[in-house]
Amino acid sequence: MTGDSAAAAPTTDVIVLPGATSTQGIAKGAGSTFYCGDLYLGHIFRGDLKRGTAELFIDAPDGRLAMGLWADLRHGWLFVGGGLGWAYVYDIQTGATVATYQLGKIGDPASTLVNKVFVARQGAYFSDSSSAVLYFVPISPAGELGAASTLPVSGPAAEISGDFNLNGIVAPDAGEPLIVSHTANGKLYTVDPVTGVSQTIEGVDVPKADGLVLEGRRLWVVQNWVNQVSRVRLSPDLTSGTLEGVITHDAFQFPTTAIPFDNQLAVVNAKADTGIRPTAAEYEVVIVDR
């Protein structure tokens, strides 16, 4: 443990999500609060990283999935990538559904897999791991949600030869360019949020890249099948990067996404290496130094 007082340290480095049948995404809430989704049931768990606890928060309607999550604390909303053609927005206080969006082709995993989400000041961006597109839901200055649009991606990030392609998505504080991970290519790219033109971030190989965490010019890349998180220092212009280190933990089992917490990361275990539809006895969040 580095940098924090003992009082700020979590009580455990593994937090079980009670009753979860699967998981995929994690979002940072206010303070030490976090949110995780049950991938195949769509339910949302809410927990406390300091206390090392979690409980069911949103009992999602039948038929929903929960992939990537992002908590928009400015407006009190939780954005969720809904997998096969859907995205959802929940009220972060009550758990009520604020909005649902139909994105891409509903129910067609070969062409639409709405995965990770990142909320910038102008709106929410969703990645599609099956198609060379991003989706955008605008948020007005008054906080109103607008109609979704599709942003075709061109350039090297548009490659869709793998089962999972575009995946993690983040952006600097200014909101552009977007930074995306590509699971099949093991690469990182920038994407212009207006034109969709992508460029390779040179010098970084991150096999099985999944979720991303960005602070300044330091980027953490969760690598699912590799069971590790790589720490990357990006150049000021985001054209290249340098691998600074690799984070591992004995409890990692197909980690997919992470959030920052003090001088640590909270990393969620999807356990997808147990099969296409995981059947593990429990799912958890693993806390590691970063």
C-alpha cells in the first residue's frame, strides 16, 4: 500500500458481488462508491471500496445486459452499454430507468455489440466491439439527453477481423481525441470524435486490451486473457506511448475493466475464460496498487 493513510485503505483487496451470475463493467461513483453490472442479467450492484462491501442496487428488467458502465456524477446518471443493440441510462440515486437507446442492429451479435461507455462533457460515447463504429448520445448544457447518432470509424482502428475489436474508450479532460483499445489487434488508437478518423498510438503493444483508465497522460490498460493491467505513459500529443510497468494479482481471472481509487485500481473479474457464458460460483472486484 503506498501513498495513503491506513484509515483510507480498503478492508480487503477482494470484494465479492453477492449473487452475481456474471460481470463485465465497473464505474466510479462519488467518494469510495462503485457500480458493477451483472453482464447477462443486466442487474447493477453498488458497493463501497473502503468498506469492501457490495449489494444489489438495480434489479434490471428481463432481457437487459450490462457491459461497460460510466457514472455521470454531474447529472446523476449511470450509463450502461447494453450489449446486443441497446444502451441504458439509470438514475444514480433511485435506480430508475432514465432512457433506453436502440443502437445498431438489435439482437445481432455479428454486427452490434454495444460495449464500453465514456461520458465527456458534450455527451456519452459507446464502443461497438463488432462494428467499426462508435455511438454518441448528446447531453445538452442543461443536462438533457438527445437522440443517439452513429460515428463511423476509419483508419487502422476500423479493423474488425476479431471476435472483439473496439473495446475500451476514454478521453482527456478536454474531450478529444478519444482513446480506444482494440482487443483483437492488441493496439491503442486515437479517434477524432467528429470525423471518426483514427490513428495508431505507436510504441505500445497490449494483447487482449479491454477496459481503460486515463489520468493525465498515464493510461492503464486492462488485458483480459493475459490477466494483467499495463501502465502506459502517453506522449503529450497522444501519438505514442511507453510501457512503464505491468500489474498482476493472484486473484485476477479474466479482468475486463477498472476504475481509479486513491493510489489504487479496482479491477473487475469477468471470468469469461471459463466459457462463452461464465458459470463461476462468484464474481468479484480486485483492488491493486497502481
